[in-house]
Amino acid sequence: MRKDKLKNVIKVLECLKESNDWIWLRECSRRTGLHHSTISRILREIDAFVEQSYLDPFNLRLVRLKKGVNIDGVLKILEVKEKIKEI
């Protein structure tokens, strides 16, 4: 995984962990300093570790980490996925 991508994933995971509850996608973008489309792309990659809720009439997306998720564990799984892609 590229270094800049890894840094962005860590920023998003830390932001979600610090919030301890539902957070808007745009708020996560503000806290991390990343563009909201970058946040969305990262969330698609770590979808197994994140809960998402949509507020339809307003087109808002709320996200939070699932209970018991460890940031180090997520990074290890992403590393394994990257190695599998290389094969």
C-alpha cells in the first residue's frame, strides 16, 4: 500500500475512533483535512469494519466504527488484501 494512502486510512480510522459515536462524512472530512470523496473511497475499502447509516431526504451519510474494532487489526487485514492483489 502506498505511504500516502496508508496515512489517509489511519487518519480516517483515528477520527472515527475519537468520535465514539455516529459522525457525518463531511465532519470526518473537516477533522482529517481530507476531501469528502477521499473519505468515501477509504470507507468503501474498510466497509467490513464500519457501520453506515443514510438519511435519505437530506442525502447525509453517518458512519462509525463497529464495536471491538482495533486499528492495528484493520491495517493488518488491508496489508494482506494488498499482498493477495499482487499475486
